Amino acid sequence: MLSEFSSSLCIDEIHLGHRVVLLASDPISDNPIACALISKNDAAHNDAAHMLRFLRNLRNHGFSPQTVISDRSPLYPKTIAEVWPEAKHQLCVFRVMSEVNGHVLDAVREVRRALKPKRIKKGRGRPRRRNRTRVKKLKEQREQADRLFRRRHLIVTKKSNMRAEDQSTLDELLSLSPTLGILRSFVDDLHALFAIRRSKALAWKIWRRMKRNKSYLGNEHLRKALEVLSKDNMVKLLTYLDQSTSIRSKVRTNNHVERCNRVLRYLEKVRYKWRRR
């Protein structure tokens, strides 16, 4: 592993009931590097101490990464800085975008609640023509709100991943409320911000434009999303732009070690065995 090490390291942990597995992998050479099994029953259990010992063991074996990729857990920044002070810390772009998209979808749900009318009380006898027209209109609004709920994923879908029918459906959804247009504009800026073929200077320019956008700041959920994209986080999120274009997609996310996690869960059948005492 050391002879094939590419100087990029993904680290993660899996909580399995009464045990924790620490994992490290190399996303560029496509190798699992090391793992450690820890018991939570230990009275001196401390996640930070275990991770520190795990990374120190890697350093003692000769691993000196230039880039360490992890999720947004508070467990990693101090530990990585202590073991490898010269290494750059890359936050997982996929995890951060998923968190930001969660805030966007919260805003979509709020729009849907505003669009969907309340239930109409039906009186006795034949309804008047005025009431029939009103009921028909409210039913149409309810159908539109339900359709927005069913196809809400299109609001956060990348344009390049859309089919022609998806784009036409998205255009219909955006016509329901001006707020949806603002949300979609925010998502487009988000995808442009974390594009693979992007200079770091242009990425920072897009970020500053998003932080100054009054329509974004006027929405409560988008303000929370912009808090996730703070300057401190952005320094770590844009580290992958210092790499060559050919490997940026491999080092900007923690997906490589996450795939190792899924393989481990499948092979050990942890959902049925390890979660028992």
C-alpha cells in the first residue's frame, strides 16, 4: 500500500452498535489502506483519542498524505492538523451539497404548504355555481401542490442530468411560485460553484455573488444553506481545485472510503450480527 500511495487519503468511521470501525483508503490508486476495530464498551471510550491513535499509526508506517478527505464531523480537523500539520484538509463536497440541498427542499415544502388549500366543507344540497367554480379551482391548486411534492427532486437536480421531459416538468413547477425560481437559481449557482473544470478564482467569485444575493438572503432556508457554505468551510471545500483536472473528481468527495464501508457492511452482515450485544 505504501509503495502505491498517491498522497491522498480518505478517512471515515462506522458506528456499529457496540463497536466502531475506523477506515482509511486511497481514492486515486483505489486501495484500502487500513482499518481498526474499537469496542464502545471500553470505559475510556473517546472517539477523538481513537482516531488520533489510528492516524498516528498510519504516520508511523510511513504514510504522509498531502490531502486528507473527510466529512464535516468535528472529530477530524484538530486530529488531522496534529498528525499531519502540512496536509490540506478536503471536506467532502458530496456531503455538503446534500446538506445544502436539504435546506432547499425544506423551502420547497414550505411553498407546497402555501399552495395547497385547506379542505372545503361541503354543505347539504346541490352546490351553487359560484361554489362549484371555487371548488374546481381549489382542486387544481391541490393537484399542483401534490405534483410539486412528487417531483420536488427536480428542483435540486443538476441540469446535465435532466432529460427533456424533466426540463419541461421543471419549467411547469417553477411557474407555480416565484420562490421556486429563486431556489432553482440558487441550485444552479451551487452546481457552478463546485464544478470540476473551474478555476479557484472563479469559484470564489461565484461564492461572493451568492453571499451578496438579496433574494437568497431573504429566504430563511437559503440563509441556513449559506451558513453551511461559510468561508472557513469553503477553504476546505475548494482544496480539490489545486489538483490536476484528471483527479479532481476522485479527491473532492469521501465516496471512496464510503464504498469500502458499504462493502464491509455487506460482507460482515453487521445489521444482523454486530448490533447485538
